[in-house]
Amino acid sequence: MNKKIYLYLTFIGFIGLLLSCEKDETKAVLLDSPIAPTIQSTPDLVLKRANGLNVLEFKGTPVDPGFQASATYFLEACAKGNNFQDATLILSDKQDLSMKITVADLDGILLKKFPADQVSSIDFRIRSVLSISSGTGTYAYSSATKTVDVTTYGPPTLALTVAGKLQGVVSAADNKLYSGWIYTDGTALQFTNTDDGKKYGDWAISTVP
């Protein structure tokens, strides 16, 4: 009789352990319509060489899939209206939506796709990627597009308008040594530093018959 009671108690204890495990288990339930991340604010994107070491900050809100989840965020850019068919990655972050980059680093990235010393209309978005450990897959959600006019800068340039068009010589190594070809119609040359507006020279050009 004592042996049966012992077996009954063991069985009841085993059932209790199972029920306890079920209560402690937390199931991740994905919302039918998860809340996508957003871009809350973008910095001033008139990029200037003199501010190259300044830090720019893009702020946003995280994705909400209906449970506390770990996500990787990607700040991406493309030409306005391109629908991110040829997206440029600016930053990635696994922590939060305060994404920071220096002026010089952002300018270097954008120059791979956009012209220097011009204003370009650029679309930005934040894309989040969730990897759920239960093995149900990977999910990506993107913010609404935010279009910003961005001014990039190229190598230091001394520019002038002559022979009916804008021309210039550049310092490719940023060492104050400038070189390049200028096509002239014989009028005087006066160069303007595109960074600070200073003017140099007023050289008359004589043509050789």
C-alpha cells in the first residue's frame, strides 16, 4: 500500500512539473500588422568640408512586432523616386534608433552614387530585420520614405566660369596643390574657392597665333 501511495505521489509531482513548465513558457506572437520603424528626424544635410568631423544624427522609432524582440536596423538611401532598387547603405545598428555618422563619412558614402558639389534629392528609410529564434523565419519592415535635399562636396576646387561654362581645377590630395585643364576664350581668369568663396587671380590670357 505504501508503495502505491509513493507511486501516486511521484506521478502527481511529475504532472505538476509539466504544468509549471507550461506556465513559465513565454510564446512570441507576431502581430498581424507589426508596427514598422519610423524616421523621426534627419540632420542638416548641407555637407561642408569645414564640418567634416561634426557628427550627424538620424533619429527614429523601433519596430514593434507585438513582443520584445531583437532587431537589426539599416539606414538606407537612394535617388528620389528610385524605390530603393539600388539602395546605398549608410549605417547599421542593433541597439537603438539614434544612428550617428560624421559629415566626412556620410559625404564619402554618398559620392559613390551622387555628384559632388551639387544638391541631390535623396530618399532615406530605416529598414528593420527580425530573426525569430523559434525558427519561424526572418521578417523585414521598412519605414516610410523621407526625402531630403543633400548637398555633397568633392575635392577642394578652384572654380571659374569661362568660355561659356563652369570649369575648375582640383586638389585631389587636399594638399593645396591644384591641377586641371581650363578651356578659355582669352578672357581674364579669376578662380573662386568653392569652400569659402575667396577669389584668386585676375590673369589675362594672350592667345598665340
